[in-house]
Amino acid sequence: MDTTTVNISLTWLDWAIIFLYMAVMIAIGFFFRKKQRSFEDYFLASKGLTMPLMIGTLVSTFFGLDTLFGTSEIGFFEGVTGFFAYALPYTGLYLIMAYLAPRFRQLESNTFTDIIGDNYGKFARAISACSSFFYSINTMEIMGMGFIFTMLFKIPYWLGVLAAALIVVIYTSTGGLWAVAVTDMFQFTIMTVTLGIALLVCWSDLGGYDGIFSGLAAYLGEDPWYFFSPSGGYLTAGVIAAYALTSLAVLCEPAFLHRIFASRTPREVRRALLISTPIWSAYEFACCMLGLAAAAAVGLGVIGEPHANQALMAVVARYLPPGLIGLFLAGVLAAAMSTADSYFLVSSGNLVYDLYRPLFRPHLSEEKLVAYSKRAVVVSAVVSVALSFYFERIMGVWVFQASIIINTVLIPLYAAVFAKKRLKSRLGGSLAVATGFFGTIAYYLLITTAGRFSEEWETMVLPLTIGGRTVELWQEYGIFLIPPFVLLAFIIGNLCGKKESPERAKEAL
Amino acid sequence: MNGWDVGVYAAAAALIILPLGVFYLYLREIARRVKENDWGRTPPPTL
């Protein structure tokens, strides 16, 4: 994300709001410092999250900077297709989850890896915990927070990354999920309300649909009809279906499942998801329309040509009054921090609760489990920060992360929760997670080492000649190519493995 | 005002009204929790 051209002038009121926001986040962490006696208190907020807290933490966690800047970037270039083709499939899955999620909560597990371990054994649990850890390394948010700090305080990028990560680590490691959920609640309110106000002000001031349509015509120098076409004038049903497949990550998203296990009752989960869905949709729609409005604003000469991923910031900075700009920037920071804190916490659970304790210290006391989890939050942050300096192409990391969690976890987890009576042997689950996990790593290694970077498609591509015909394998195809093998491995293992009841697998843990 | 204007204003209204409503419910709950010091802690083991 290039932030060098966005120039935002802040008043003392804006600065006061930004500093107040950061101070409140840290204070909340310290408030909850002494409130945990057990791992369940620390990691799952004592399984006491009620509907409002669930809504706040779910919405804020799933909408980070990728939505804010990514969806608005698509809106800037392609118009409403950013919402209809890319974001709407997620809305459908959130609604489906509203009916699936209560079943997970009824199981009384602490993590989804508990379910996998109970049904398929230690090996499957360890591998699925590794995939969850890989998924939860939130390099994207760390980089985003670093850029925002760099832009606000005119400090070097590395210092921005460290400062932002430090604030999140302080309140997450000290306060656990209670601190994360309560800070998420503030972050959720700030990021949604400021975005709603920004959309209202920008859209009205640019003259509504008519004014924006003329602005887009001036920007493009031609009829901008495709900006208001749901398919963008070029997307086919097949391409849209392919994008929809990537949204399957929602079904096995570690932080999503973490919140479900932390909710007070299955009913609270369903109500929270049903209320969150229209907020998620409105948020995506607002980001997309603000990107589109930015393109119109350039055409009308209201703002200069911004870098595409800064379109939203550029138009908002132009229209919001002092005070609200500070609140909006706090909202942008909130979007990043609320996502980062959740994944730090989830990945600390993967390291200590899912890997260290079952494999090396089965009799670890609750006190030590909490203490080690707090340290593991720091470890997760260090890994994320280190990777944020290492990777230049963040999109490639995200595609790998989404692929590894879907390929490793989706089939065995849903089989264990929804088709438990059909499980004959734990070998099926073990083979499935191993095929998904190692298959994904092997596929990405192959594409990144033997393939080349396509400037046209901006992704890694491996051309293969089969029977005189050249086929291009993209790194994104791992999400489509590997699941059939995972399913096959699951079926073969389930049918041919040693017959064993899930209770025995649980005992083996 | 056409359909897109209506959609945009509806989305903006949803982004302002729904979260504020949720935040109100949260404040009510958190006020009660602070008053009763109820953070759902697991009770300490009895002797």
C-alpha cells in the first residue's frame, strides 16, 4: 500500500481523538489484566460473550484493511462489481453460518482443533493447528498499521510497524479475549459509524448518482455504464463462481470459530450472525461506493488522481470536517487493530493449547497455560512483524493462507460436526488433513520455484504443456485442485482404516 | 434520486443506526458487569 501521496491535514481535535483512542485500547487491556484465573477465562472470555459483544467482535475482526482499501480499490476501477461479484458471496456464507454455527457451540469444545483431535487423534490435531497458525499470521494488518502510523506521525515504516504492533500486543496479551472483545466493540462502533457518515457526506456533496455519473464520464472520457453494472461488464458467471469458492474460508475461519466457542449460548451466536450480516453487507457496499465516488471526484476535479488503494482515504479526507477526520482515522486504525488482536490471540492458542500442551506437557497447569499463552501472543506478533518486512507481495501470502486452511480443515471438521455417525475410523481425518496441508505447501513451492510472475495477471503462474496444449497453473488454483484429493483421502481412510470409535480417539489424547 | 441513491443512503443509515443500537445494548450490559464485577470467571476450586 503506497501512502506517499495522501496528504491529510489534522487539527488538534483530530490528534486528540487518535491519541485518546490508542490510550483507551491500552487501558482496557490493563483493566482485564487480573481478571483471568483459567485458560477459559483468558482465551474464551469464560464462554460469556453475549450477542452485542459477539456482533462487535465478529464484524470488526472480519473487516480489516483488506476490505477498507481492497474493496474501495475495486470500486475505484470497476464500480459496483466490487460489491456484487467479490463481496456478496461472503454475505451468503455469513447467513449460512448463522444456521451452522450453533451446532459448533453445542459441542462445548474450546477450539476447532479440539473437535479434530477428539475425532481423528493427535496427529490430525497438530497438523490442523499448524494450518490455523499459518492462517492467523496477520502480516497484512501489520503492514497496514505500519503504513498508517508512518503516514500520521511521519516516522520510518519499520518504526510504524513496531509501534502499532506493540499497542495491540499490550492489550491482547494482558487482557485476553475479554480485552479483545471489549476493544473490538469500540473499534466496531468507530469504524462502522465513521464510514457511514463518510459515505453520506461524500455521496451528497458530489451530487448523488447524477453528479457522480457525470464525474465518472469526465474521468473516463466515455460512457461509464459499467461502473454501475454488477458484473462490471466483463465478469462471467464462471469467474464469479470461482471467486465465490474462495469465500469458503468463512466456514473454517479460526477467529470466527474461536468467537463461536466463546459465545454464551448457541442462540446468542445465531442472533449475532443474523444481525451482523446486514452490517457486513452495508460496510462492503460503502467501501465500494466510496471508491467509485473517488473516481468521480477525480473527474470533477475535486481531488487529484490518487493511488488506487488510497482512493477511499483521498475522498474522505476531502469531505469530512475536522474532528470527524480524526475519528475516521481512528476507525481505520480500529479496522486493522481489531483484526490483528484476534489473530494474535488465536495463534497463541494454536502454539500453546493446541501444540505445546498436548504434545509436550499434557499436565500443564491452568496458571502456566495462561502465562505461556500471554507469551505466545508476543511470539505471534514477532512472527507477523518479521514477515511484514520480508514479503513484498502481500496478496500471494493471503492466497496461500486461505488455501491452507480450507484444504486442511474444511472437510474433516465438517464431517466430524455434521456427519459424526458416518465416521468409521480416525485414519480418514488424519489422511485428509495431511493431504490438504502438505499438498498445499507442495503446490505453492512448485508454483513459486518453477513458475514465473505474470505481470499481466499479477500472480505466479506455471505454464505446463500437456499433449501439445499449454495450460497455465496459477497459484490461486490450489484452492480448487487440492480439495478433491483431500476428499478422496478422507473417504479411503474412513473406509479402510482401523475401525475405532471417536471416544477411543479422544481417550488417546 | 434513483435506486443507487436510495441504496447508498440505506447502507449509510444501516452503518450508523445498527452499530449505535448494538453499542447501546453493550453499554447496558457492561455497566451491569462492572457493577457486579461479573466477568464470568470460573469459580476458584473449593477446598
